[in-house]
Amino acid sequence: MTQQPPHRYLGKARKSVDGMEKVTGRARYAGDVYLPGMLHGKLALSMYAHARIVRIDTAAAKAIPGVVAVLTAHDLPVRQQQPSSRQTTTLARDVVRYRGEPVALVLATHLAAAEDAVAALQIDYEPLPAVATVEAALDPAAPVIWPQGAPQADSDLTATHAAVARGEEQNGHTVSNVHERKRFSRGDAMTALTAADVVVTGTYRTSIVHQGYLEPHAVVADIDPLRRQIMLYTSTQGQFGVRDEVARLLGLRPSQVTVVPMTVGGGFGAKYGILEPLAAAAAMAVGRPVRIVLDRSEDFLTTTPSPASTITLKLGATREGILTALVAEIVIDNGVYPFTLGGIMSTLLGGYYRCPNVQIDVVEVLTHKPQAGAYRAPGAPQVTFALESSIDELAHRLGLDPLELRMRNAATTGDPMGNNDPWPSMGLTKVLEVAAAHPLWRNRTPGSGVGMAIGGWPCGMSPAAAVCRVDTDGIVRVHVGSVDISGVNSSFVLVAAEILGVPPEQVEIVAGDTRSGPFAGPSGGSQITYSVAGAVAAAAREARRQLLEIAADMLEARIDDLDIREGEVLVRGVPGRSLPIGEVARRAQEQPGGPGPIVGEGRAAPAENAPGFVAHIVQVAVDQETGRVQPLRYVAIQDVGFPLNPLMVEGQIHGGAVQGIGWALHEALRYDERGELLTASLMDYTLPRAADVPSIEAVLVTNPAPNGPFGARGVGEPPITAGAAAIANAIRDATGARIYELPMRDEIVFQAIRQVQEGEDISS
């Protein structure tokens, strides 16, 4: 642990600033917005994975009392273009390309009428051949989803989570269901693999996983027909990006679209504008406010889950356990539109460990399923499961301690990532050192069911601004334009309080909309604290400077002799000579000729990101008669840089660990060979329950980021990365069975145990 300078408020646990609103039901979500004249929208979703829309008969639906309009693609004022992503598609035009694609929108004065009208719609389809699996899509005889060429993914708002460039383009000129082939390489991996003393090979498969948020997608669009202005009340992670995309699709200026971010009931990468363009277009079409709230099954059918993947991995090493070669093929099922996760997956797969010879081939495939999207550290759980399972197997093969093998090869600052860029400041070896000393690892015995894995995330960065205002009541109001999906406002409060010398109770965060809030990037990629906290700090410092400058005249003292403590400006060493900051603000505002209100502006534009790494240790019990796996203890060790608010950081770690358990043992969206979703409700899609989750110990490693505010790093993404791999390695320790598929449900574990007992090789 790195010793930190003492702080009054930072680094000390403090409860959520909006916790009381949420637990008492006072927090307002998008679904709580009701406007005069508002219409309720209900979607008619395609029943086919691929079909031509022959006819939409709306007569019976329109005859239902309360129905105001039934809209199809031809009724919407949207710029005509080939759809390129789920975010840029409002309603299907002529052809549907996945089960659950919106075909029509019913608008009614009450929800029940809209639901009845959807049931009364007569939609005739001509079914077309569907490619619902990667294997079917790669068949040379398969129908091509986009015969004119796959759309570009540049406008996909969810890509902000994981945009990683570079890699050698491998595409040919033949139109197919492969929208991208890339190779990431260094050295001569194939030769090094042949020369390696030990080679471990495995093919790892992961399923499509839903983000599992509590609140389904929801939006209310208001319209000012005279000025052609749209106001969107929505559950979104990125208000400025949504504003720009809606404006582009509707042919409006960004200033004509205002996005008001409401309380978000969970996003995890999925809420970047799926419904907003449709709601805005519908409101423009009918000249009235429109509300669209998905139910749970609709959310499963028509949103953007994490993609399935197949990763074939070969690791070569010396007898001493030094990695010499990594050769991999990553095949990703991206659904109907490109998403391009191959870059970040390759960056991580080839970057966790020092390895001189790397070759990673990425094949990104289109299928007749919903477009894949971002889910907390998108791509990282998949490649970490493959890599960390292989590293663990290599340790068994060499007779080495799995953690010692990792220490010998762990990447450090300046080592190349999978795309050959150097790692910025990172702390993988530091979390491994802490893991090595933890009793759960140090005191384990062979076969005790204890496994470990590392994981990491580059963490994003984006420019941001903030405004800090000191009011005459002594309250410090900090204006930001970011969306709080993870408790960041509870840390911003402490940043401002620390710099200004006021109790956190005197600090209020004012989250603005796209018209009133300072710019901030989207709440994804673990970038908001890293970026916006710097802007908040800069604004608070400027407000502090103004306070001291003004108070120096009032107290007849030098600025260097002043300090601010507990909300009062005081003269050091002179008891009784002080002024509350509210009084300083009042006099400044009321004094003729100035100086005027105390308002500090701050900006931040980080030049380098600050990766976050974890080491997770898990103990499991495995019932060898049924294959049932029960996690017993979970230790999550994470380099957090400096925890601005440890309570919020630990909450992020706990949540990510539970989601990792979901990846490992429970969650999968299953489709049949026709593209029909078989797990379209929470009766079928299993999330971890309280009884499935063990006690989770969060261990914070403070390895300050050189450019982070107070040394902070992003903490949201890393906690989910290592869970599935650590549990797989714990199962291997308990049973000797290596699992190559997620989720590792009872039947899969049972079969693997039996195959080990019978001496079969299940690596592929």
C-alpha cells in the first residue's frame, strides 16, 4: 500500500448522496415522467429472425378506443439511410433482421389500449432464411445478411466503452457475414510456439449475456412543434451523445434537442440511446409527448446484450514458466450490426502478461440476432476466462504455484499491450503481491477448491468541465454534466469539500441536462471519476482562490495567512477573526462595484489513461454427484489508485464480483436455430440470487495514478473481469476438471468431472 497524505474528507467512507431518495421511492426515473397530453407507446416486435414485411394492416388496431396513431417506418420523420446500429434504427423498413426488431409503434391515451392495439395489428411476413449461429453464418452457402456490404459501426454509441484501434486488416473484398478480420501480432508466434517446452491449448466458449439492470429502457419525448424542439427525459449513460445522434437522425441542430438524464436504474453499458430516436420521431410525427417503457421480455428481445465468443488459445512457455508464445483466434457473434469488440479483446488478451511473440486473429461475424453491445468491461470477461484458465492449466502442467507463474510473467508499466501500445501506469504486480499474502491463498491446501485469476481494464478518459458556485447560504453548488450511475456524485462532494475546506454536508451536486450542464463524457469505460473529478477539483480551486482573495480585504489580512476550515475563512493564529463563506459570498454580491458572485470554472482533459487491475481469489464447494457449484468465499483485490470514497468503491467491487458470478455459473441468453429467444423472461434467464453469493471481501490497493485526481483510477469496469476465470480455476482445484464453457452450469460441471474420471480430453 502506498502512504497517502492526510485528508479531511477524501479517502473516508461516506454514504451515497442520493441514497435516501432511492430507498424512500422519491427518486424520479424516466418511467415516472407524465406530461399533459402524453401518449403511451407500445412496440410491435418481429416474430421472425429474418422476414420480408408484406403488409401491415392497422385498421383493427386504430379502431380500439384510446388509440391515437399506429406508426410504421414510413410515418416517421427520420432521414433515410441504411441502418448501421441498434441506435440508428427506429422501426424496420421492408425487412426484419432479428427476432424482436421493432416493426410498428402504437400510441394511445393509456397503456392498456396500446397493448390491445399491438395484439390487434395484422402484420404479414414472408419468412426468409436465417443464420442464427456463427457456424451457420460462416457457411459459404449461407445467405448474406447485408448483400450490399456490412454497415459501418462508427455511429454506434455503445462503442465508447471499448474503442481500441489498430490491428492489421485481414478482410478480403468478398461480401460475406464476416464484417471484420484483424490480426494483432508481434514477434514470430508460430515459430516460438513450435519451439516451446510446454504448450497448453484450449477452446473456450462464452454465451450471450444480458446486462441485467433493474430498470428496463425508458424514455419520454416532449415536443414543441412551433420551434421544432425536442426534450427527452430518459434513462441514459451518455446524454450528450444521445442528443447528437437524435439530432442527426431527425435532421435537427443539436441545440433543438435537450436530453434530461433521469435517475438510472442500472445501465452497465447498455443505455446509450436505443429508444430515444424512436420516441423523438414519434413525438414529431403526432405533435404530442410520447412515452415508451419496455417490459422485461421486450428488453430481453430488443436491446444490446454482450456477444457470444469462441476463443481458441495456445500458450507456449519454457520449463521455468516463462511465456514465449501466445496464439489465439477470437470469433465474436455480433448479431445483426457490427460492434467491433475485437480490438479491446486483443489488447487485453495479448497484454496481461509479458510475451515476446503474439498472434491474435479476430473474426467478427454477423448473425440474425440482436446487435451485441457493451456490458461492463466489454470483452474482458470473455478473454480473461480463456487466458486465465490457460495460465492456470500451464501452472498445473509445470508444477508451479499459479500465482508465482503469474508474477513471473505479469506485465508492468511500459510493457506492450496486445495492440503493442505500451501500458500506462498500472499495478498488476502490486495486486498479485497482496493476493500472495492473503490467508485464503496462503493457507490453501491441494484440492480445497481455491482458485485465482487476474483481470484488468485500460479505463477511459474524456474532456470534462464543471462549475463551482458559493451561495450566500454557505452551500457550495457544483454543476456537472455527467450522469451518476455508480455513486460518482458521492465522491465529487468530497473532492469539493476537501479543496474548499467545507463539510460535505455543505456541498450539493447539481447535475444538468444537455442545455444547462457543462460537458462531460458518457458514463462508461470507467472514465467519469477520472475525468470529471479533475474538472470538479479545478472549479473548486478557482472558487477557493476567489473566496480567499475577497476575504483578505474583508479581514484585512494577507491571502497567505488565510485558511478555510469547516466552512469559515479564518486568519491563522488569530482566534476570532473569521467569516463564514456564505457571508463572504453575500458581501461580494451586494457590494457596489463588485467583485460579484463567487463562481469557479474548471476543465480537465487527461492526456493518459490509468488502467485498473484486479486479482480475485475464490473458494468453492462442488457436489461431484450433481455438478452444483457453491461459492463459499470471495476476495476481490483491486488497484484503485486512491479511493476518493471507499464506501462507493467497495460497492462497485461487490457489484462487479456478483456479476462475475453470474457470468460464471448462471447467465445466458439462449436462441434456437431459427433465432427465437428461449430465455425471454426472468423465469428462464437466471441471475444470481442472494443465496448464490458468498461473503465478498474487497481489498483496496492504493497505487496512485500519475494523472488521476488525487491519484484516483477508474474502478467500475475491473471488478467484473476476473470472476468467471477465478471460479473456473477453483472448480479445477476442487475436482481436476477444466471447464471450457460459460456459464458453468451443473450439467456442464457434472459432465466434465465424469470425463476426468474416465480420462477424456475435453480441451476442445
